Amino acid sequence: MEKFFAEVFYPMLSPIFRPINAFLSSFFEPYASICAVGMFVLPMIWVGLLLNPRYVNRGQRYKSAWTDLRIWTVLSMIPHVVVYFYFR
């Protein structure tokens, strides 16, 4: 299966990702990890703590913690961070 995907997608995607990979390979790996985690954690902080609750939950009929979209946004992003740390 891997051979099939390499034959089908490599010719299309390599012109896009080869320069990106060359650029990113020059960075020290721990800095890249910090940036990757920051790309998940900073939006969670922004949504969970800084956004106005009236803006996020506009049009909401029931006002409770279970229907607050800010909580669900943070909860839905936590598995992404866990998977990142697991495969790092």
C-alpha cells in the first residue's frame, strides 16, 4: 500500500514539500517541537480564556457549561496534543 501511495502522490506533492522540508531541516529540533505544541496550546488559551463568551456562544438557547463552545473547543484539541507527544 505504501508503494501505491508513493507512486500516486509523490510526483504531485514532492515539488510542494521538498522546499518546505529543506527549509525546516535547518532548525534545531526542540525549537520545532516548542512551535508545534504552541500552535495547539496558544489557540486553546485564546479560545478558552480570552474570547468573549457572548461572541462564541451567540444564538445559544441553553446556557450551561455543557453547551459552551469554548470548553468543547479546548477538549477537542487536547487529543491532538496527546498524539503529538506520543509520536514525538
